[in-house]
Amino acid sequence: MSDPAVKTASIKNTAKKVFIKTYGCQMNVYDSERMNDVLVPLGYGATDRPEDADLIILNTCHIREKAAEKVYSDIGRLKIIKQKRHDAGQDSLIAVAGCVAQAEGQEIIRRARAVDMVFGPQTYHRLPDMLKKIADGSKSVIETEFPTEDKFDGLTSKAGPKRLSHGVAAFVTVQEGCDKFCAFCVVPFTRGAEFSRPVSQIEDEVHQLVKAGVREFTLLGQNVNAYHGADPLGNLVSLGALLDRLEKIDGVDRLRFTTSHPRDMDDALIETLAKNKAVMPYLHLPVQAGSDSVLKAMNRQHSAKEYIDLIAKVRRAIPHLALSGDFIVGFPGETDEDFEQTMALVREVTYAQAYSFKYSIRPGTKAGDIKDQVPEEIKSARLARLQELLLEQQLTFNEKSLNQEFDLLLERQGRQDGQLIGRSPYLQAVHIEAKDHKIGEIVRVHVDKVGPRSLSAHIIEQ
Ligand code: SF4
């Protein structure tokens, strides 16, 4: 799981307005886009102002501490907006979606009466039905069961909503849920068991996105390299084979995938990473900790040495790989020595980029019941040391890009006039002056300047 982000979806100028606030991981960003796609045929366009919205959706994440409390405090603010709109003769609905909705269910309506709808991550394809129930007079709607039908069926069938594009790089969920049950994680409870979408559904969605101008696709899954969807003949296809199939679609220029689990990193995927030119040389492979006793307590199902050996194998196949990871410091029972083993692993493996957090209790998880919690000040001190080391490694990785040339996909406008920002194959943000170029172009660049968080480059005329 990666860095928390809060974004709003953005399609404008339609009769009714929806405001979606997205908390958490890329999969939530994807889900919010799909909710938007579901709502467009119902006449909704996106707004980034809750004050203008007929429908407000909080697409929540349960990964951080006090996630539910943050959602309740947001609802408190939205309740005032809802009341003001009501007083002005404009009604609005508040919906809580995502993992907090899944975990809290009915409790949300009990605690926050301003909320009209609560629905989990597996049910947003039912949004039209939920809205109809409210329109028909239901006081509130709660949908937190795991439905028997496949939500993606409803989203990709011919009658389903079109996949709308929100740029030149898009997420495509290929796998959801998880059977690994890491002791700190709520995903197996909020997203359910591991599920892989059929190949043809994914190909259809990618075709739609290519038509809409997307050039780079990031395949998403909580445990993406456990992907094993069926092809049209009923044969199970691995993630490596799926990437190889998608690369053949005309218009698919770049492919990425996240988040992988070390246990599911098979040779076929390593070979695809090494040989498939469209698959970018970037791998997000979390280890979480460097101590075997902590890894065991986390139920990660591998040792530190197995992880280190795996990375060495991947690097033998792809020497220039950009490796990314996730770390949790201060897991219950983590000693000073355990933490030093994490530092030693980071020094040995070396990362291009990584996400690191202090352990926090997520209700309902096994680790939440462990009594031996690490004091907050120790967690903070360990995190500061780890982040300093990771940032140093990020700068070292970026420094290797100085005076290098590579292809850059221009993704968005920079702050300055004429400046565009793109992503390198290694997922670095690269700033360039590009007055004569447009977003969506892939240009060859030479890197002139590097920093820990971004690079500057100029276009090489070819
Ligand atoms: S692999 Fe572990 S951390 Fe990742 S989603 Fe599954 S249970 Fe959560």
C-alpha cells in the first residue's frame, strides 16, 4: 500500500453534481473514478466543491490510525453544508463508501444521522439502485455485504458505464482482496478474499482507455502478483502473461503493476519485467521489516533472507530496476535489535523509493490485540532514522539518472508557464520546459539536474 492521497474526481458541467473525496491507496482512486463512471449516465458531473454537490461521497480508507474518527469529523463539516443547502431549498445526500464503511456499517448511520448511504468497496456498481431507493423514500441505505455478483461485470458489460479517462495514465484494477492475513492489515476483512478479474474484462477496459487517450496503465491489486484470472478458454493466466497480452494491444505504451507480495513473485513475472519493453523497470515489493521474528509475528510468510535473495534474483534479470518498498516500524514486540535488522536490510537491499509508517492499531486485526505495544516516542525515533536512510538512498538512485537519457510520458502541467511534468520509466517525477509539446506525448529527454524527489531534464531533438 502506498502513500495516502486525497483527491477529487473531475468531470464538470452536468446537471447534477457529485463531490468525491478519496482517502488512501491507488485502488481507492480507481474506485472513485469508477463511481464517477457509474454516475455519469445518471446525469452527474463532478465538482470539487462539496457546497455545490447534490451527492457527496467519502471514499474512505481504513489503513491509518483513527481512520474512522477522521471520517466522522469530515461528516461533521459536511452536515453543516447539507443543512445550509437544505435551508436554501437544495437537498444533498451524503454517502460513506470504502473500507471504513465496510468495517463500521450500520454504526455510521447511528452515529451520524446526516449520512444517507453507507456502502463497501464491493458494492459501488449498485449505486444507481441505492440512489433509487433513497429517491423512493428510504431513509438510508446500507450495502456492506460481499455481493454474490461480480461488481466488475456490472461495470464492464456492454450495458454498463463506459470507462472514462482522467488523463494519459490510468489505473486498472485486475485483482482485489487478499488471503495473506498479515497481522496488521484490514484488507482481508474489508475487501474480502482474493479475486482476479477475467482477462477479457481487463482487455475491454484497456481498449476503452486507449480510445480515451491513455498511454500508461498501472494494474492494481492488493496482492497483484497473485493474479490468476481466466482467459476466454478458461485457462488461468498469471500476472506476467497478462502483462504480455496487454502489451500487444495497439496504443498500450507503458505498463506497471502494484502492489506485489514477495511470496507471489514468480520467475515468469521476473522474465516479463526483464523482457517486455512496455513493462517499466519498477517494482514495488514491500518487506515491512528486516527481523525474522517481526516478520513471523506479522505473518508475512517469508524471512528477511528470502526477501534479500529474491531481490538479488530480480536484479540479476533487471540490473537497472527501481525498487520500492513499504516499512512498518514499531510493530508490537519490535526490539531495538529487531529495528537494527530492518536498517541493515535497507542498507543491503537499497531502495529507489519507499513508504514507511509507524505501526498503528487497526481494530479487528490480530496485531491490535498484542499487549506489547511499542511506545510512541520510540516508534517516532525509529521512523525518523529509517526515513533519513531511505531518503538518502532515493537521492543516490536519482543521482544515477544525471546525464542519462530516457523516454518521458508527459502527464501534467507544471507550476511554471510552459513547464510539463512527466514520469520516467523509474517513476521519478521529471520537470521539463516543453512549450511545443503536449500532455500525452512520449519524448526523449536528457536529465540535467537531480534532487531527492524530482529531476529536471530537457528534450533531445531526434
Ligand atoms: S499481503 Fe498483507 S498487507 Fe498486503 S493486503 Fe494482504 S494482508 Fe494486507
